Amino acid sequence: MPTFLARRYGRSRDEVSKTERLIGAVVLVVLVGLGGAVVRALTVRNEGAREIALAPAGETIEKAAQPASGQKLDLPRLDKGGWTCPTGVEWYSLETVHKKINGRVGLYEAYEMTGMTFGTYKHPAHEDRYVDVYDYDMGETLNAFGCYKAEFAEDMPAIKIGRGGYRAEKSLFLWKGRHYVQLVAGDSVQDADVPILTELAEQIAAKITDDGKPLWGDALLPKANRKPESLGFELRNALSLDFLRGIFRAEYAEGQAEYSLFIHRAKSPEAARALLDQYAAYLGKHGKISSRQDSPGGRTIVGEVMDVHDYVFCKGPYFGGVSGAEDAKLAAKHGPAFRDGLKAE
């Protein structure tokens, strides 16, 4: 999956900041860890920003004209601890956002971003004592969650802001509603600034609407054996298959063995069956199918590709199963349990 690696955040500096190097290093570790899991699938499967006028002192920027698409975030004031209100507030569309994030457009396009609000909060004591705020309007709640998790940095301290978030050194990352928000701190941000920036993140999250509904895939995928923070949402080319989109996937471990479970909710049982047939064609071409059989509410296929094992099924409107199990017995154990626990609707 794409990561923060090599992102420059569009600031006019000659060198990448220490914070950005930290984020790049952290997510590089994530990328390396994911590489082994996706290499099998990848082997065989296939102009400028429009500046928003700042409101006069004492007002918010909400009175500025709204963009043609997307939701411009009303960045809050921050008159605290010497920090200033946001400056350089700009709105970027998908077509112009490359001007600010330098080559990182692919991920946000894949999750159907509709626009991005950018602004900088500064402390006058030092030019590198700032925080850049990037608010990505992803159009839909699932897209915001999926994009956040695609760039998620493991082993970072969690923060209870929005629907989920974490801290990387003094930078903060969170998602809520259809928004994915990054607060990227400059090199000279001090420990004393952290509570202020945390409060800023809370104020930003408070401005974002969220229906509060749980993620449907989280409710359907089993909790037992699930690795912490492993749930993700893949909007396009799910499992590296160009015909599959809109799946929830989570990683699981039983002893030393690992496997994934995934679930897609199709528009109809017939659409779910069509996806199973396409998956069967993929297995037949690139691996082998060991079993095809009717199962309650649908059909089940068992097979393997490059020595990892799949147990996939359709049941009512659902298409899902075990993917990439290291042991055939593991797939045969958890595939049926997952399938039989689903209601066909």
C-alpha cells in the first residue's frame, strides 16, 4: 500500500524535516512488513491552488466561498501559548492537490478524495515552530477510514480524538466522518506545545460531522485472533484484483500462523456470486482449485496460489473468506466458521 514515504508536504524548504523523516521511516517499516503479504498477489494479479480569503480577526474562515465540490474545513482559531491563527489557508481539488503533496496523489485518488483544506499555525519564536494542517475530504466515511488505515503507522501512541488517531513524535493523525486529518509538526515544536496542538486537533475534530454509525465490516469480521489495529478498507483493486473493490480486510494470527479474513457486501446475491466466479477464474489461472461446492446460502471454493491457501464463499449478498493462509488446515478451520456465522440477509 502507498505510504507517507518521501512526502514533502509542499513546504518551500530545501530539506525534509526531522518529523517528516521520522514519519517516512516509520511507514517504511510498515511497507516492508506488508511487502511479504502482497508480493504473491502482485506477482500473479494484476493547476495551482485556489487561495481562500481569510476572514477578519475575530471571525472564522467559514464565510469564505465554498468550493464547487468537497467540504472545506473551517479551521479553528488558536490564540493560545503564542500560537497564531491559521495562515496560508488554501483549498485544493483532486486536480490541483499535487502542488501541495508532491507525488502523493495516487493514494488519495484511489480513495476518491474530493478536496483538501490546508493551513499553517505558527509560533513567532522560531520559523520551524509550526504545524501544517492537511484536511482531506474523502467524500465518504469508508473512504476516509480506508485512506487513514492505508497510511497507518503501527506502534505509535494512540490518541482518542475523532474516530481514531495516533501520534508520531509531535505530529497527529486522525479520521472522523468523511475527513482524514494530518497535523504535521515542524522541527522546532517543543514538548510544551504538545497539549496545545492536541487541543487544536480536538477542535478540528469537533468541527467534523459524523453519523456515529459503526463500520459494517468491523461488525461482521470475527474479533477472535484479530491483530490489533489490523482492520482496513480497500476501495479499489482489493486483494490486488482489478475486479474487486470495497472490501474490509483484517489480519489474524493463531499461534505462529497468520491469515486474513475479508468481506464484501454486494448489491445482490447474484452480484456476490459473480464475484465468486471471477475469483474462481483467477484461482484456476494462477493456482489451483481443490474444491467447489454449494454451501448454505451460496457456494464455496477452496484453492491455493503460490503455497498460500484461500477459502472463499458467497452467501446472500456477501462475498468473503480466508485469504493468504499459511496453512491449509487454518483456512479449512476459519473459512467455514466465518461463513456460517454470517446471516444471508
